[in-house]
Amino acid sequence: MAIGQRPIKRMMMTGAAVVALSACSDFDVDLRGLGNGFDTSDAVQSLPDRPRPDDRGVISYPNYQVVVARQNDTIRGIAIRLGLDAQALADFNGIAPDVILRQGEIVALPARVAEPSPATGAISTGPIQPLDVTAIATSALDRADANPAPAAAAQPAPAPTPNAQRGTEPIRHQVQRGETVFSISRLYNVPVTAIAEWNGLDSEFTIRENQYLLIPQAGATPPARVSAPGAGTQTPVPPSAATPLPEASSATAPAAASTTTAPAAPDLGTPAPATSSARFAMPLQGSIIRAYAPGSNEGIDISAAAGAEVRAAGSGTVAAVTTDTSGGGIVVIRHNDGLLTVYTQLTDLAVSKDDSVSQGQVIAKVRAGNPSFLHFEVRRGLQSLDPTDYLP
């Protein structure tokens, strides 16, 4: 069996290790500075690398094609290179035709162009085919276990078929209004770094509405459907409810009938107000209008008037300052115990990345909206936590 295992391993490794990801000089790929929970190096290593495009920049999958932008590339330049309509290509990707793209940025094609081939600089002809591990393993085992007769051994082997480039087709996600790379990474359970590397994002993880992102699928799962409140798995009957409690006997009855009077409590005076032991302070005063609900709301929404000051819930360092696709400001603060606090729906940002902030320091104001509110999250890496467990 050991003879058959070696071909399997070689063939699977060949299919998985396609070609290294093209370098993107302006991207900060190391997010370990965001705290212990953001060390995604192991998770990124388990994901496939983005395939190398052909000389035109085209990567072709069975269900769609994309182009990897070159340095100083524009939508118009890509359209000319591929013989496409520049405005149609721009509208499909939610960007103007002459905006300079980031090197390595993904541009989705609305229609298929000529397939990559060795003539265009690709390693094989046609789209990247799914990696059929079962077929490869079965074929290798059959060859290893077969013990053909001499007459059969003399028969010529069938002609080999041309090697096709193989890999798993990533999910193509179109960015919706209000989404961030952080929310998309949680949606598919894929590290932020992997999404950034595959799509050539900048160090601030800037994305735009209607942009297409490729989500690598080694471990990626489509978004789960969120059950309505009260729906889903039925709550099991607790063991104590399965069998009724025995009736209390006179021997075990509490001494409620005793006529002994309990001693009066000593007068200790008026107690001082207790100091809150909560990990964080409220970032602003207001009622919670939307509660924490993993999968649909990764934090809490706190009602506030537009322009209300937003304060740091705890001391720490500003790990990221960016915006969502609707233009709302986002601040992420790293705290010394590995926790992160995330503040969105902001305007008039008063802090910058790497700033040290103290608890209660004003970091921004609430952005105008209908209604206006602050979205507040507590996270440990990619795992969201219920903020109310950390607030007074």
C-alpha cells in the first residue's frame, strides 16, 4: 500500500500547489499586531494561493472570469486589452473607467473572453478545473494494486490527456452597502488576510459598494441562513423535569414553623456605591435598539443623536481606522488582554492608526442617519462576543 500512497501524495500536492501569489508591495499582510486573536498565519497557510493569471491578467474559472490589475492599470486599459466595452466593464465593477486600480486588484468580467492558453502565458488551456481528489486517489490505488498478467502488461498504455490547471473555484461575493472586510470575513469564516491577499486590498482594507471579491474556499462556507427568534433547534427537556420531585417528608421539612426569632442585622450605616467591575465602559449613553445576535448582528446598536461623542470603551491602541462602503467611519481599538472593540457609523474621527487612547477618550462622533446610532462590537480575533457581557 505504501507504493500507492506516494503517487497519491505527489498528485494531490501538484494539484494544490498551483503557483505562488503575485506580490503586492503596498499591502500589509501581517495582522498579528492587532492582538493574539488576529494571528491568522495558520489559517492563511491552510488556504490555497490565488492562481497566477496569464499575460493578459486573466484567471478563468468554469463559472466566471476575472482580471488581476497591473500597476497603474485602469478599467479602460483592461477593456482595451481584452476588447471589451469600458463603460460596461466599469458599471459591472462599480468604479469609473479611468480610476487607477491597485496592483493586484480583482476586476470581474461581465462576459467571458478567450480562454487562457500557453499562447497567452497560461500553464494550460481553458478554465481552472475542479480538483477531483477521489478520482485521483482511485486511479492511483488501481494502478498500485493491479497485478496484471504478462500479456496485459505488454499492451500499450493509453495516451495521456493534457494536464489541466486544477483548483477550487472561489466564491465570488459582490460587496453590499454597509459591508466591511471584517463582516465579510465573519460571513464566510475566512481570515481577513486571505481576502486581502486574494483581492489586492490596501492596508486599510478599503472596499467599495458593488465591488466583486474572491473568497478562497478551503474551509470557506456560504453564509448560513439565520433563524428567526425562537425558531431553530428545540430546547431539550432538562433532566429535572423528566421525573417529578419526591414529596417532602416531615423529617426533611424546613424548620419554617420554628418560633425562634432571628437576630436583627447590625446597623452598618449607608453603604458606599459599588464600583463597576465591568471590563469596558459604555462608549456613549443610549438605549440598545438592536441586540447582539451572532450571524445577523455581531455587536449591539446603541441609539444616539447625530453628532454625539463616542468614547473609547477601554484603554488601548488604535489598530485600524477605515470606512465602510457607505462612507461611515470605523475605528478598531486593541486592548492589552487580546480583546478588540469595534466602533462603526462614525464621523469626525479624532484618532489615527497606532494612537494610544485611554478609557473615556473621545474618538469620533455619531454619524447622521435615520435613525442615527452607534454600532459597537467586542471581538477576540474573528470571534465576536456579546458586548453586554463586558459593559456595566
